[in-house]
Amino acid sequence: ARARAEQRERDIEIAESQFADTQDGVRLEVEQSYFNLVANQDNIGTAELAVRQAREALELAQLRFDAGVGTQLDVLSATRELTEAEGNFVRAILGYNRSLAALERAITNLPAAGTAAPGF
């Protein structure tokens, strides 16, 4: 009886230790997900500003070309830069959405992507 009681005590200690480890793991995952979300939100702002600047640069390049003081290459380069900035903006939004989904998974019981039951 004494041995069983000691074994139960050890089992309780092990379970408490495992629970504490799990809590720490969940806390870390939530914190990392949150900080990734904030960073990706900042990326959206930066990418949005880059798109505005690229649009202005394209407008100026087009005006210079129309006035005869700019080249078609300037317009094409500005167009390429705008396209690149818009792509970066879309990637920033995608990164934010992925971070948001990761945070939601970390704070709920949602399964990881691709592991949901069929039909859900």
C-alpha cells in the first residue's frame, strides 16, 4: 500500500510537470503568433506606402514621357516597380492572414490547416 501511495505521488508530480510544460508551450506559441501578427501588420503599412509611392513615380514618369522629357524605359521601369510593390502588398496581406490564423489556432482548439475532418 505504501509503495502504491509513493507511486501515485510520483505520478502526480510527473503529471503536474507535464501540465506546466504544456502551459509554457502554449504560452510561447501564443506569444510568437501575436508578435508575428503585429510584425505582419506593420509590413502591410510599409507595403501600402510603397504602392502609393510607386503609383506617384509612374504618374510622374508618364507625365515626363508625355512632355517629351522622359523615356519609354522610365515608364516601363516605373510600371515594373508598381507591379512589384503591389505584389509585395498582396504578400504582406497574405502573411498577416496566415499569422492571424496561427494565432487563432494557438488560442483555440482549431486544428492545424489541412487536418480538419472531411466536410469541414
